[in-house]
Amino acid sequence: MKRNPVGLFLDRFSPPQGLLLMLLAILIGGVTGLAAVFFIRLIALIQESFYTLVHALLPMLGIWTYLAVPVIGALLAGPLIAWFAREAKGHGVPEVMQALVQRGGRIRARVAVAKIFASALCIGSGGSAGREGPIVQVGSALGSVTGQILHLSDERIKNLVACGAAAGIAATFNAPIAGVAFAIEVLMSGLQVRMFGNVVIAAVSASIVSQVFLGDQPAFLVPAYAMSSPVEILLYLGLGLAAAVVGIFFIRTLDYFERRFDGWDFPLALKPVVGAILLGVLGMGYLLVSGSSVASLSGYGAEQLAAAKPSIFGSGFAFIERAIRGEASFLPFLFLVLLKPLATSFTLGSGNSGGVFAPSLFTGAMLGGAMGALYASWLPEYAGPTGAYALVGMAAVFAACAHAPLTAILIVFEMSSDYGLILPLMIAAVTASNLAQYLYQESMYTTKLTRRGIRFVQGRDLDIMQAVAVREVMTDDPVVIAKDAPLAELYQMFQETNYLGFPVVDEQGLLWGIVTLQDLEKVLVEDDLPLRSLRVEDVAIVDPVTVHADEPIWTAIQKMAPRDLARLPVVSRSNEKTLIGLISRSNILRAYDVGIIRKQRGQLLEDQLTLRREERNIFIEVRLQQEDRAVGVMLKELELSEAVNVVSIERDGVLQIPRGSSRFASGDIVTLFVRKEAVDLARRQLSGQANESY
């Protein structure tokens, strides 16, 4: 493969690693900032153009405009997603997570282009989605493509992907700190310190660019709120508990519609149109219930129609600001808590493109406003302003949906520039996140991946960790020390081996405990202990946590997690005291690499098998009727062609593996593996009718 000029330049002059990554972070941040500005203005242009077009062609359409405009947007966005880049479907962040964990951060360049235009069409035409998810995916794609062009390592590409994601959040919301938190908490599940600075630089660069073009004002102009009473903390705690339930409702509603639309045998390019119709009907219904006059809408101009669109359309930032200012009442808040997740599920579940960040903030603001109104009527002497609860509710519901309390706290803080509610923000967000995670393990970003058989835990693919056994990576012959050995001998072993811990055995060589360098250091700092007389058994941990060789690596990780253990003795199944190995964190890291290679090899073999099978062979099922020739006949008596093989027989719900003496009965479902050209022959040999249905 021909090397590009930039790659050749890097190889020849070898600039310092830190300088190179810093310059790339600035570049990615700046370009992502420009992309965010373009995206935001494109959304506004599309909204203006669509409403102007519809009003010009059908000026008396009135309230039906809110059905026509989303459908037009879906008609344009659907084919773009289906035919150009299917990764642009939905809210995009799961695809970035999958690329980070499974593909070394590699994302196709065309995803950035498709995502911007498809999401702008969706949001500009009224689709209930946010603009942050698309920009996160666009920034991530820019970072990934940059790393691929320069032929950087997987780790550096992942770092540039995180830079792009942080830059996307920073540019969209003018919130650089929250952008960094999002990249670390949601995408990377932790970030090395030496990589942290690059993410910060990218976020700052993107924020500066967006401020130049869009201004440096916070996203919302919020009154100065503060806690009016210490008792109010309990009210915010109740808001956090309610936010967990609402967050789970949002996650499961979106997941339900994604499943329904994904399982529907209908052209992918047209599925968003169906979602747009449902959204339009919901929006019109909301306007009618909320008291809007159809007659007055029919007399509106294009700008007035755009301004009066249902609150559930788009990202809903205008209504969020009203909620934060306390300018709405209880019932509208309550309706929108239910309607916004439904509207977003219609939009994104049907395959349209946009983000879920803003809809979750909108839902949280409505929940907070509703509960604030209740508190004000029930406990007026303790409850603060309704708008304060709306502000805190934004963080709480997003934390529950994304399982990311730090990002939730920072995003709301930066979007409002209000420090007075930082304590309620922390209480509500952490409560909502922890309770939601306890009640429902998946977040709105991992649910889609779980459906694909990909389960992430702390940035790792859980299926990979389940596929590698402890015995495959453990140290088979660990260095041990006797429990009656003096501390001097233990100290010498630490110096000679550079190990940080040893299993401790008794006189029979059976496992007695485990001792670490930390255990020894605790003793050495004590001045009044008789060190010369102490033995290993005086400082070691008795009856340590153990693991078996046939257990998966994930089991070892779970056992290490509660007390952050660095190593576990591996013991025999027959005798829990028989030491057969030792597994440490370094072994687990190696296990993950082994699992990835094994999974990729398995996928490659599966793809090859699938291609081979699809070329010549297929599986078919034939249900036998009473009059069929095979009924009552043994398999060995049927003169089947060499191109036909009987795989299984299902009888009364029980699956049987056929043998030569197996006798067919009426009602049997027979699964055959046949050559494509022999399908009719196979059916004829079983049923005697060439066109028998199955």
C-alpha cells in the first residue's frame, strides 16, 4: 500500500509524541467546531425552508403542516441513511462505542457526511432528536479518519476518537468540561492521564471555534437559583428517585420501538417516514389537547408555523428554557414527560438520525417542573422555585438514561452557568444514576449494542471476557512462600522477583493465604513491632478469595472488583486448598487480547462459512401431512438424493436428531440441508408434491 506524504513526513522527522497528538487534538477540535456550527445553521436553514415551502404550496394546510414537514424530512433522510451509511441510523453513540472497543476506533469517513445531512434533515423537519449525538459521531469519525490516514496505532486512534467526541459536546453546548467528562465516562470508561490532556485541548479548541461563530452565551439564560432550606435536599432526593424510573421508561420505550422497526420487513429507506407520520399525529394531538386553535394556525405564516410547532418536535430547547424559568404549569409538564420519550422513540426507533442527549434533558426538565409544581403546592414553606427543579431534573434524567452522573452534573452546570444548585445537582444525578443502573443494567447507549450480542462493562466487551477461561492465561507455577518464613525472606523475595504479591502455603504445601507488598509496608512503618520475630503468617491475609481454572475471566474480574484485588490464587475443583496457579491484572489484560483475536477469527470463519453456504446450499423446512409418502416410512427406506440431507425432526415441540431407523409421522417438521437446485426435488421426495408449501 502506498504511503501518504504526511505519514512519510512523520517517519522521517519523528516529532515528539506529545507534540504530534496535541497538534492533532487542536486540528480535530477546530474542525469539529466548524462542523458543529455548519450543522446548527443547516438545521435552522432546513426548518425555515421546509415550512416556507409547505406554506407556499399549501397555505391553508394549517395544523396538518406538522404532519407534512416531518414526512418530507424523513423521505429525504431515509434513503441517505439506507443507501449511503447505515451507521448514521439512530443516535450514533453506540456505533462509536462499538468502534472503540471492537475495531480499534476505526470509523468510515462517509459516516460524518451522512450523519450531518441526515440528522439536519430529521431535526430541521421536526424530528424529536438532539444535535449532540450527530456531532459526537461526526467528531469521532474525524478523529478516527485522521488517525487512519497517519497510520497511527489503535490506542492513538482511540484517543483521537475521544478527542472528536469531546469536541462535539463542547461545540454543541458550549460546554468543554462536560465534553471531556462525556468522552471519559460514556465512551472510554476511563482514560489514561497522558491521553487526558489531548481530550481537554480538543474540547477547548472546539468550544473556541463555536464561540467565535455562535457567541459565548450559555445555552440557557437561567435565573439565579439557590436552596431555600436544608430540608429541600430531601425533595431533590425524591426527584432523583423519580428520575431513575422515568429514565428507565425512556430507555425501554426507545428500545421497544427500535426492536419493532428493526424486525419489520419493510424498506429501510421508508421506515423513517412511518415514524414521521406517527410523530406528526402525536404532535397534532398534543396541540389540540393543549388548547391550540386549528383556525388560528390556518392563518399563520411560515415563520409563525415554525415558531408554534409542538414542543415535542426538535430538541425542544425553547420549551426547556420556559420550564427553567417556571413559566409552565403542572399538567403540560406531566404530559410532556410521557410524550417526549414517545416522540423520540417514533423518530429514532424508526431509523431516522439524531441524538438522545437533548430529548433526555427535555424530559428531565419536564419531570423536574412537574415535581417542583407539586412540591410548591404541598410544601410551600420548604420548596424552592419550580424552575430550580426543572434545572436539576435535566441532570437527573440524563444521568439515569446514560448512567453518567458526572457528565450530567457538568453539562447542566455549564449550560446554565449557575453554581447555586451544584449540591442538588450532585444529589439528584448520582441517586438517579445508581438507582437506574440497579433496576435496569443497560443504558440508552448500550441497549442497542446488547441486542447485537455486544455487552460492554467498563469499556470491555463482556462476551470476550466470558469466552476466555482462567486456565488459558493464568501463571501455572506461581512463586509461593511458606507461612512460617521470616519477614526478611519475604522482603528479599519482593526485591528479587519484582512481584507485588505471593500465595502463602502451609507445611503440606496447601494454600493458606496471600501476602502483598502493601501488607509488608504496613508492618515496616510500625515502630514498636518486633520485626525480627515476625513471620509471614503474622502479616498475610488468611483464606483469600480464589477462582477456579475452568471459570471465565469475567468471574475473576467480579471477584477482584469489590476490594480492588490485584491477584487471585487459582485452586483445584476437587480441593479448594490445592494451589494450581495465580491470575493477576496483567493476565487479564492478555486474556482480553486473546479473546479479541479469537472472536475476530470466529467471525471470519463464520463469514466464510456463510458465503460458502449461500453460494450453493440452504436450509428448508417441510411439514409432513397425513397423505405424504414419507409418513410411516423410516429414514433409511427413503431414497433421498445425495443433494438432500435430513438435519432434524421436530415432533410435538421436541427436536430429534434423525437416525436411519427414525420413522416419520404426520405433523413432523423436517429440516433439510439441500443444494439450491434440489429444493423441489427434496420436497417431492418427502411429500410426493413438487410445489408443496412448508
